[in-house]
Amino acid sequence: MGQYLIRRILQAIPLLLFVSILMFLLIHSLPGGPEAAYNNPQLDPAGRAALRASFGLDDPLPVQYLKWIGNVLRGNFGFSFKTSQAVTDVIAQRFSATLELFLSATILALVLALILGILSAARQGTIVDYTITVIAYFGISMPIFLFGLFLQDIFGVSLHWLPTSGTATLGYVFSPVDTVIDHLLHLVMPMIVLSITYTARWSRYLRSSMIDVNKQDYMRTGRAKGVAPLPLLLRHALRNAVIPMITIIAIDFGALAGGAAITEGIFAWPGMGSLFLSSLEARDYPVLLAMLTLGGVLVIAFNLLADVLYGVMDPRIRYS
């Protein structure tokens, strides 16, 4: 296993370099630059040229890339055009909010997908299966932004059950316990919106995989020997059925992060998604490149984690 991990990490290095080149070219092909971030209509062409020169943007692109990647390898992502802060500080201020939303939505999606997938497979062809299928298709087909607006209108505007934006209620001083409760209430709708599509997708994959596993010979043997249905389902069927689902979850990681950006924009959640959108609007190259690089590293890391989980879930898999 150790040699396999080392080999995969070494293989990821040229991939990350290739991805970084593509990202660098893509970001720098966008019109604008630091002058867009400063948004000064009185800036004349000479001032614009001086501003670009101060950020090193007058160098040829290959030279800019080599300087950037050299700084990145030393842990320096540069300074934001918009705020003049170190990019690492800008991202650090937003990372915890995104991590909270991402983890809570992922856990919720996994738990619901397991429950719905198992119920649908165990009750195949019944009203339970058909009901879960309808709910799943609704979740898959419903756009995230539209579902978020519906929830805001119903639970925030009409019923006044949940706050519609932000992470805390402004203008009030709460006790520590009430502060936590208030924050969790703000988290509920973004978490549900971000998890709905992936709950539906993953439950469909698990249902299909569970039905295939239930037809295997060892499952028939277990039933013939009188193994109770619930242990047979959870200890044998689920463990084997969840293996293909690991791949789907790893592949969906990038899309889940993209959905977080949309969700944060809808609910004014102060995370990296809203930071990415504002940086894209301002053409804040250093922040955009740092976030895309971090996203590429995380996607590769999650796919590596998926490969490791294969061996954990299925002892027959060996890495040599």
C-alpha cells in the first residue's frame, strides 16, 4: 500500500503541473486585470500600464507562469489585486465557512443516500420504491439555484422559520448557546440545497448496486442458511454494493465544490464559493489561481482516497 501511495503521488505531480498551466492560461485570457479590481474610471492608459507592470503582468506569459509556479512551490501565492492582502490570508478567512458547509452537506447527502438507497432496493417494485424514485428524480432535475430560491421563499419569507442569508442574525446579542443555535439555523437551508442533488444521485447508484448484489450466489446462500435479513443486508450486501458508489462520490467531488459556489452566492454564505465569484468579477488573478490550484489538489486527493477505500471495503483488492 505504501509503495502504491508513493507511486500515485508521483504520478499526480505532472498532472498538477499540466492543470496549473491550463488554469494559468485560462485565467490570463480573461479581459481585465488589476485595473478591473481597482475599478478606477479615471485611470489613463499610462496609469494602467504602470499598474500592470507593478504586478508583473507586462512580462510574457511563460515568464509570468515560471515566476508564479516558483512562488507557489515556496508556499507564496502572491497578493490579491483587490485587497492587497496575501492570498493565503484571503483564502484562510473563507476556508472554514466553506469547509463547514461542504462537510455538513456531504454527510447529510451520504446518510440520506444510504437510507433511501437501501429502502428502495429492499422494497423494489413497491410503493416505497416508486415514491423514493420520484423524489430522487425531482432532486436530480431541480437546479440548485432554483431550489434555493424556493426554500428561501417558503421557509424564510412566507413561514419565517429559517433565516434566508448569512451565518448569523445581525443586530442581536445572543448567549453562547443561542449563538450556536442561530448559526445552525442559518446553515440548514444551504446544507439542504447543496446536498439535494447528490442525495438523489447517490441513492440511485446505491439502489442499482444493491439490487445487483442481492442476486449474487453468496446472498442466496446466506438466505438459504437462515441468516436474518437485516444482518445479511447490512453486513454483506451493503459492504459490496457501496464499492462502486465510492467512485461516483470521488468523481462528484468537483461538481459538489462547484455547487457550493452557487449555494454560497444564493445564501450570502461567506465562503470560498462567494470569494471565487467576486474574484472572477474583479479579475483578481492571484486569488483565482490559488483557489483553482487548491481545488485541483483536493480532487486528486479525493480520488486517491477513493482508491484506498476500495481496499478497505473489499479485502480481495490488493495493491502491488
